[in-house]
Amino acid sequence: MLVLERYLTLYNRFAGEPGAGATAEASLEQVAEALFCTERNAKLVLRKLTEEGLIDWQAGRGRGNRSQITFREDREKLLLDLSKRYAEDGEYNKAFHLLRTFGEGTAANEKFMEWMSGNFGFRRQPGKEADVLRLPIFKTIMTLDPADFVYSLCSHMIQQIFDRLVLLDEATGQIKPGIAHYWEHNEDATVWTFHLRKGIHFHGGRELTAEDVVFTAERLKNGGKRNSWIMRSLERVEAVSERIVKFHLARPNWLFLKYASSNVMAILPANLLGLSEEQFWKLPSGTGPFQIEEWKDGKLLLGANPHYYQSRPHLDQVEIVHVPQEEARKAGMTSWQQLICDPTLRDVTVENGWIQIESKSLCTSLLSWNMEKAGPQRSEAFRRIVNRLIDRHAMIRELSGYRDFPARGFFPELATAHEPDTDRLEPEEAGRLLLEAGYNGEPLTLCAHPGHAEDVNWIADRCRRAGISVLVRIEAPYTIHHVLNEIDLLFHALVFPEEDVSLIEGCEQEGSFLKELMSPELSRWTMESFDRALASEDPNSRKAIYAGIEERLKDEAQVHFVLHMKFHTDYHPSLKGVRINSLGWIDFKDIFRT
């Protein structure tokens, strides 16, 4: 396929007209320059292209007679065929790179995306009774390490591959057995003991024991990972026997079972099976319903774990394909894009007879000020003016889609969802207040990742109409953490699989936007507040503490709650077992086709 890429390189460089038969003058020196090689190697490439029937090369004879190259294959057709071949081989990133590099001025990208859409969904492997589900995602899987993930997509994929000591029943809120079949605690919830099931095996075949649990907890505690917060109060963890593990905590934690049900505490094999961190995470092994068969740029292939202790998945394989957001947007790609849910996807028009379901879980969007950076945001009055300029109801009306109702806190309050915002400030009325706040026209940098671009542009427009200079900066999820010290205001969102632990995670996780941008004093105070909440056995007392944290954030105007967003998906009635989990994604284990 390399010879075809070289053909496309020369076509882009020399062909002045589209289609087969285009002829151009080109010296051997120019060909070598286009191919980044020596003239000797350029001759070899030209000979190969000629032998393959891709070009005609007529070398110039004598002084002043230039060489001529005739391109015999249509660029668009060749580009489309080559991209399909890469995709069929699972080299999706190569296919998209090829289209970006050579596709300008052609319809190859749109045709490729249309072809790709037709390849998503259920497939029966030729010659096998194997059910395969191929799905697109529009975000990168940043990591599969439970100790290091930030985004809900990563958490969801981790949940397919690994398992936890206990599970949270999303319908009832009750804790159910997982790897542990029984558990107990002492009187003040500082010692928690778990009894492990027999016969649970990692994907490589080794049986899970208490040592694996000890390793996982100690790695979280001492590994300097993003999610070390979850073991902040751990004094020690011990394997009492092969099947019994005991956690000793420095402070009471009545929510420890919820901690143990978090994907952050997914159990890893002790010492990573003797591999280095780098080696293990190339093809990690867990005890979950699916095992990784292949993971490379642009593709994650999961195979059913035939020995899964909570029953084998109905699907034999799930192939996850990363489709770059920009390519999908340009091509208007919609088919299958909502079977893996994403709250930033707009509603799509689906075929007649499709069914729509909605998750009970919500995602809350927020604006966080950078309190460590000099700028107009140092003024509390200025921060309040910006917040009042955001008419949440108008934002929902004009942008629609997944945006459900205005947020007045971390968690939705349905009783007040549609109440008018009496503190709203119209842009035309803000001038005097901005002067009083000491604002002198300094530019404000408002940042978000591409999924929130519409929201930040809408907010920026409202601010500009009030006379506030706003620069919108869109950063990819993998770069946004590196520029936090350069921005003034960040639009982001938190997903709440459940209330307690998710809120603590949002405020304590290393790299959490909420934690990174709030003042150090406020961050310390929230951690102390959470310690008081964890020490309380009474759920109402804990809720009162959470409400106190919300109120202080609002009182100091360091964080503004913007909107609650809903997860939903459309699926064909031939699919059974489709359910949106608390992360806003579709669990693969129970899906089957009739």
C-alpha cells in the first residue's frame, strides 16, 4: 500500500487537474523533493509506479526538455479504495490520516464515512456463529488504568474489562456482591473485611486472590496516580488469607462500600503479572465480562470472557472504532452513533420503528474560574456579573439537544427545574455594574473541549454583548490539562453515576478541573467537609454537608452551575438488553439480537 501512498503524494504535488490522465512536467529533482528521498531512490519509485501501471514517466532528453509524468488512476477513487483497505485491516487511524492528507478537493471523506456507517452495527463473522457489534466513538480512550482515568468513556471501558469487590445496583441503590460475596465492618467503620469468591480468574487464566486486592489498594495509595484520593484515609490493607482481605482506615468511612464499587477500585493482578507498567497497559488483563484481544490507535477489540463468573456475555466481540469528531461532523454521520451514548451528541433522526430510552443519570455542566491567575476574575463582583449574564433557559431554548434544565447545584432539583431566573442580567444592563466591579476591558480566555464548543461560544456571545472581551479557546481532552494556567474560565461537566462518591471524586481527584481551578484554601475546606460526611452514618447529615459545599461555592462565586444534561440513545427493536448505565453509556454484556 506504500506504493499507492507515493502515487497520491506525487499526484497532490504535480497534477494540475483532477481525474485520470492528468499530465504534468516534473524534474527528477522535484520528484525526489516531493518524496523526501534521493534522486536515486526517486528513480526506483518511478520505475515501480510505472510497472504497476499507475503512471507513465517520460524522461526529458537533452537540454531544456523536461520530464513528464501522466497519472493513470483517479485520485478520489484510489484514495477511497486505499482508505477502505486500511479500515478492513483494522488500521482506522491510517485511513483517516490518508483522507486528511490527500482528500482535499475530493468527496473521498464523505464517501468513506458513508461506507463506514454501513459497516457499524451487528455482524455475523463469515463461517462462524459469532455475533460481533462494531461501534464508533468520537473521543479517544485516554487510558484503561483504573487508577488514572478521568473521563466517563474510559471508566465505561474499564467496567467492561475489570471487576470490583462489590457492585452498586443502579436501580435500587443497594450494594450487591461482586468479587466479594460477603463483607463486614467494625463499629466505627474504620475496619472493613471482604470475603472473596473462589474460582474468579484473570483473562490470562490465573485465579484471583486477596493479594491482588492488596496490590490494587497499595498501588492506588502509593502510586502517585490521579485517583489516589480514594485511598486517602487508608492506613494499611492486609491479606488475612487467600480469600479474606482487610482494610484499616485512619478515619471512619461509612461510604467505603460505595468506594469499593467504584471503577477506580477495579481489581488488578498483583505485580501486573510480572510485567512493567508500560508492557501491561498495552494489553491489560482483568476479570471482567470482556477481555482485550487488540488495542491500537483507533481500535479497541473486546472478546467475550467465556469464564465470566456472572455469566458469559451474549456478544462474542465488540469492536470500538475511534472516528475523529471533525470527520464525522463533516460527513453528517449519524447511524449507530448513539448506541454508545454521549450527552454531547444531538438528537438524530432514526429509521421508523427505532426505540428511544433515557438514562436516569444526569451530567452537570459548570464554569470554574482560575483563582490562581491574575485577571478580572479576581473580582467577586465581576464573576457574579458573568454568571448573571448566562440566561440558562435561553441557552436551552437556542441550543436545545441534550440540554435539559438549569442547574442550581451539583444534583438536579426537579421541583425548581423550570422556575424563572429572577437574578438574570441582560447584556445591555451590565455596563454600569462592570465599571463598579473595576473591569477595564481586559480580555477573558474561556476554554472548553470540542464537545462543549457550542456552549462556550453562546456564553462568549452573551458576554461580548455586555462589553466583556472574550477569547474562546478550544482544546482537545488530552491537552486541556496542560493549559489550565493560561486560561481564566473553564466550561466543563461532571457525570454523577451516584451522588456521594462522584461528588467527592470531582473535588479531590488529581487533575479534576473543579479541584485544579479552585483556591487552595477552598480545596482544603472541601476535603475537611468530606471527611465529616464520611464519618456520618446518617445519609441526611451527609446531604446537609454537600449542600453546605454547594452554598459556599455559590457564595464565593468560584464555580457557577450551568445546566443539567440528559443521556439518551436510540436503538432498533431487534436489539435486546439495551440499557444506559450510570455513566451514560451502553453496557455490552447483556446486549443480544433477535
